[in-house]
Amino acid sequence: MAKIFFLVSRIPYPLEKGDKLRAYHQLKELSKTYDVVLCCLSIGKADEKAVAHLREICTVEVVTLNPLMIPFRLLFALFSSRPFQVHYFYQHPARRKIHQLIDQHVPDHIYCQLIRCSEYVKHIHHIPKTIDYMDAFNKGMERLASVSNWFKRQFWLAEAKRLVRYENLIFDYFDHHTIISEQDKQLIYHQNRKKIVVVPNGVDTSFFAPTDSQRTIDIVFTGNMSYLPNVDSAEYLVRDILPLILIQRPQTKVLLAGATPSQRVKALASSNVEVSGWLDDIRHAYSKSTIFVAPMRIGTGLQNKLLEAMSMELPCLTSELANNALDGKHGEQLFVCSDPQSFANETVRLLENPHLRKEMGKSGREFVQEKFSWTASSKLLTEIMFGIKF
């Protein structure tokens, strides 16, 4: 049985972040066929419950980063051309430990999730390597800059420039390259970017299945509520879109559900808006809601929240930015809106039309069942790494 050394920047459980979700489901699928060694970085003491859960799936090795070293690494980054996030996750003792683990486990392939981990393995040439860019982070930084104050804007723009250079540079250190969407692929500026293979996320449609629960919430938006693109979306939904909805439907209720809500998100709570914080089972947020609205304005990649909501037959509204990766058909699988008024109009239309909600919900679930499967995604990853066709 071939062995895969699977390197990630944090323990991929619980699944409150997109990179964790992607790594977790890839691990589950790959471990059915291969001997997988998960090597995860941990800033400080690891979450033992999370590690124990992952050990039910595969071999787990945790490499601890010293949190006291991170400020020094970021200070050093000021005199370097590498991205700050690469410096944030890199420490020399961790590099030695990772190389020892590779020598110990003797893998047939190294899979590196995100460029922030690439420094640890880029000079290993005797073992084939795949890098998963996941998202085009350079564009994500540009979009963050567009909604930030002057000081933060300068930092995000500087980081975007570093990422463009580094994403291009690191390409040649790896044998294979994957990314989450065609949209993100076009934002990697390497002359051979056509070799990057799009490996989309999937959704467990048996887990995220429709329910007959009572719908007490009109609109739900989910995600890690400390992640700036989600914070921005929550504010846009509540401050720009919701007031237009309330003119027509004063009783409309909104739920903002997800881990670690920032103070900016908590401040959105009102008689019309509930901020739930962490939920042990995010399906509860979907099952008690009537429609899902994801008005993403910044960020990159494929929005897992949309896949989950569509799988549960929630009618969905989103932005063109988010739909570029999803590629759903406006008016059939979801509504794609461009400004607060169009979001408000389509939201009210759905809330007042049960037949339309039912038809769009069914169409959305059929769409994700056909296009977004973790099994199919992992088979494609296997083909990339080992040349095995199914």
C-alpha cells in the first residue's frame, strides 16, 4: 500500500475553517486506499480531542510551533520578500522535525496543503510532491485591501505582491499542483499554470440532507465569523441588505451562525438579528432557516457554506464573486445578485413564494449531488499523485 505524507498548517478538526474541511475530507477518502500520515502544525499545545478523532482515520503526527517565536518570525519578514503568512508558520525546529518524520515514515508521495507549508518540503527532491494552493491568496489579499482602512490596506497590498511572487516561485519546487476552482487557477501567474489541476471541494449530501424541521428563521448566513470575508458579508447583509427587506417584511429574522464571532459581528445582534456563535452541528442552523444568503464581496475559493445549504435544499442567494467558483445557473440553482436592492428583492420574492423555494431547493441539491462529491474529488487527487485512472 502506497504511503502519503499529508502536511497541513493546523490540526484539521473541528471543521470551522475551509482549509480544515478540505483536508479532513480528503484524508477520509484517501485513507480508504492509502496509508496516510497526517503531519499537522500546532501553535502551542494541540487539542487532544481533535487529534484523537483524527487518529481514528489515519496516523497523526503533530509538530508544535513555539508561539513566542512568531513575533520574531514576523519581524524577520520585514527584511524578506516572502509572504508574512509563510514566515508566520515557519520555524527551524519544526523543519527538522518534519524531515525526521519523513525519513521515519518513508512516504511514496508528499502532499502539501497551502503555500504556507511549502518551505518545509520544497527542497526534498527524492520524493514526488504535490502542492495544493487551494485558493489564490494573492487575490484574497487585494480584496481585503479594498474594504480596509488606509493602514491595513497598505499591509494587505504588500502581502498580495509578496504572494504573487511566491506563488509563482514555489510552483517549480513541486511535481503536481492543485487548486479549488478555475477562477483561482487563472490568478496564479506562472507561465505553466495550465498544469494546475482544479480539484473542487465536495459535500456529504447524506449528512447535509433536507429536513422537515420548523422554519423559525427567515435568512441564515454561516461561516467562521472571525474570518474577515465572512465578517464583511455579515455586515453587508445586516447593514445594507436587511433594511431594504424590512421595508417590505418588518418581521424578517436573520441568523448569523458560526464559530468565534468577532466584536464586529456581535455588534450586529438586534431584535431582527441573532448571532449564535459556535454550533456543535451547523445543520441545525440550516434546518431552522428558510433561505440562505451569502453576499460575499471579498475572499477567494469555493464557498463550502453554499454547498452545504444547497445540499439541504435551502434556496440560496449569493454574489457573482462566490458563484464564479460554484458556477450555478442564476434563476435555476440559485440567485446571483449584484447590489443590496437585488439581494433584497430576490430575498423577499423567495420568502413569499413557497413553490419557488421548493423548486430552487430541489434544483440546488441536484446540482451539488452531480458536481461536488468528495469521492470524485479524491479520485482525481489520486490520479494526479499516482497516475491511477478510475
